[in-house]
Amino acid sequence: MPEEKTFYLETFGCQMNVHDSEKVIGALMQQGYRQVQTVEDAGLVLYNTCSIRDKAEQKVFHRLADFKKLQSQGKRFGVLGCVAQQEGARIFERAPHVSLVCGSASYRNLPHLIEELEAGTQRITGLDDRQTDETFETEFTARSNPYRGYITIIEGCDKFCAYCVVPYTRGKERSRTSDSVLREAQRMAEQGFTDIQLLGQNVNSYRDPSHRMSFAELLAAIGEVPGIRRVRFTTSHPRDFTRDIVDAMNAVPAVCNHVHLPVQSGASSTLKRMLREYTRDQYLERIAWMKASPREISLTTDVIVGFPGETDAEFEETISLLDEVGYDGVFSFKYSPRPNTPALNLPDSIPDEVKAQRLAILQERQRQIQAARNRRHLGENIEVMVEGYNSVRGQWIGRSAQNKTVNFVAAGAAPVPGGYYEVRITATFPNSLAGELQNTSWVPEQTFTAPPTLRVLQ
Ligand code: 5AD
Ligand code: SF4
């Protein structure tokens, strides 16, 4: 009997990485591999890695070191993703037990690389650089949630913000045709998916290679696919965020009223050093389009504190921007110098204590803003899609179109995961809402067997 081929995969990083892992799992299953839940059980151990900040990168090397002792059992180790692309063959020096290094822009070569590993090659790399025009398409994607799924519309990034490693790890911008994206959405709808998230480093930089649709048109078209109840998109870049995206939201109810629009800083002077290509006023103009929408669009953002040269006054401008916009969520980070990036030419001048202090001030202010914003939902009826049940708290967990977590109790029959329900909000918190089930809007016809699992580490 030939030995069974098994793999274990762990994923670090962003939603793009999570979805890449779903495609990698699909590709491996098609090559006859079975996914297992522990490193010990696996013949092939894969890490899909993130290098956005130094901490994320260090985590990967710690994890690799943890499992070095298992090498003697004949396991093969592979590093995928952004650290793979960034570090390349240097990974073999730091972690000699690794046999495979495959960058995010090279996944389409993965089946071939795996075959070479099986044939006994000791060390192999797949590291396309910014030359590639191709995207990663799989016949089978092992989606880890049976109701809510990702679709990549554009890979790579051409923006070269001064702090960011992504243009070097994910290659140049390349879009899929609108036809291929729409076909995937239709197929997913037929399989029972109702909620689709369009993915790309800059979704609004989408350029249909067949010149049929703009990003806003594609968004609207997916919102109109029969069976699809919700469509979201992430991430947006303010410079390419055009008014027709808001028009698509206004026209198509399935396009969710939530936009993640990373601002990074509220000071035009810092934005200039960051090479962001917009000013505070231009950013606020886009926010004004959304505030004028009848859809009550929820806004979230990313902020970096302590970028080289950031003065107290510049930091204060970021705080005042948070007050002015009123975000429903902010992901905030201390600046971390990254290899190859233009900001390395600027001294990392802000001491870590100052970065930490600014981060704490920002997060506390944002907590207050969110508490106040969420309070406005008190007494409202909100439609949620049910994602699970928290048996400790005796509450169902749902998500609103605005992407807010809604925990709720149900007096009658138990809600069905993947179903849509109206919940009356009875309590609010900075990071979630709580309420009671009122009505059933829609429930899925099919029930699903356990989907493939995806271990994601933050
Ligand atoms: N240091 C800190 N945060 C960063 N981000 C990107 N690069 C860096 C860096 N070098 C943040 C940005 C981005 C988010 C995904 O991560 O805010 O929007
Ligand atoms: Fe995602 Fe960027 Fe991390 Fe790569 S470096 S996994 S693109 S966040």
C-alpha cells in the first residue's frame, strides 16, 4: 500500500492569506493529500506566513523552531506566503529543516513544486517577483465556511506606500476578468453561499482585463447574482475610491453598507511622507460621499502611529480625524520598519515608549467613539446572519450587514447557522451589540457537513 499523503497547514496574517490557504488546501487535496489537524500526524507541514510587521515575521520563525525536533521523523516543512517571498532561500539558513519556500505570487506553481518534493528534491523554491502577470486560480477551493466565502478579484499591489512590504511580497497588480469572478460568484451561490467578500490589496484598483466592467459595476453585478444576500469588499485605497462605489451601494441592497478605508494618518504632512497620494481633505471628501448616502454606511480604518518623524501635533491630527469621522472600528499599529521599503531611508525616530503611548491614547479614544456609536443602535431591529452559538454565554452569534457582531438570545426554535434573522438590540458595548431574536428573514435549504478547517494565528 502506498503511504497516505497528509499535510498540516497553519495560516498567519490577513484575509488574503486566509483565502490563499483555502486555495492551497484545495490544490493539495486534488493532488491526493489529506488535511490533518496536528503537526505530528502530517507528512508535510506548511506555514502560510505574514511579514507586514516585524512581530508577525518573528512569530513564523519561532513556530518553525518549535517544530524542528520533528524533522527526524521524516517530515517535510514548507514556508509559504509573504515571509517566503521576502526572505527566499535565506529561510533555509535560518531554518535548515525547511525544504520548500513558495512566495505568495507563485502559488500557481505549487502543484509542480510539491511533485518535485515528492520526487525527493531536498530544497526547492518558487519565488516569482514583480514580473508575473498571472493570478492563482484553482479548480477546487476548500472554503472553510459554507455560507460566507471570499473571492479574489485582484492580486498584488502597485502603490508602494513608504512603510509597506506588500508590493514586494505579493507582486504587481493583476486583476481577474469580470467573467471569471462572476462565474465563481454564481457557482458559490448555487452551492448555498449567500455572503461574498471580494478581496484584493486594493480592490478599487481593479481593472477588468476584458474591459467589460469597472469595480463598482462588478460589485453591483455580484450583488445581483440570485441567492447572494450580502457582498462586501476589502481593502480599499482612498486614492482609488471613486464615487460610483457609493452609487452601487445606494442602488443594490445586497452590497453591504460597510467600507474599510485605511487612512493611516490624519495629518497631510505624515501622509506625504508615507507616500499615500492623498491629503486629509481628499480623504474626508470620500467620507462625505458616504455620509451623504441613505444607507448609513459603517466606516472602519487602519492607522499607523509613530511613523518616522511623526510629531505630537501630527498625532493630534489623527485623533481629531477619528472624532470627525466617527469610525465603527479602527485597527491601529505601531510603525514597524520593513525590509526593502522606502521608509527605511527615514530614521525610525519615534521611541517605542512614545509609539506605545500614542497607541494607547488612540485606542482609548476610539473605544469611547465606538461605545457612543453603538449606543445609537439601542432599540433598533437589525438583520444578522447567524454564525454560531456560544454555549458558555447561552447566546447566538450573528453579524450585521455593517459587519458588527450581534450576540442574541432566542426564546423559541433555535436559529439555523447561515440563516438571516431580525434581532432587536437591547444592549450595546464598544465592540458588539446584544439583543433578542424577533423574526426569521430567511433560512438555508441545505444543511452542511463539517467544512475543512483553517487554523489562523493572529
Ligand atoms: N508598520 C506598521 N503597520 C503597518 N501596516 C502596514 N505596514 C506596516 C508597518 N510597516 C498596517 C497598515 C495597513 C495594515 C494592514 O497594516 O495600517 O493598512
Ligand atoms: Fe497579508 Fe500583507 Fe501580511 Fe502578506 S504581509 S499576509 S499581504 S498582511
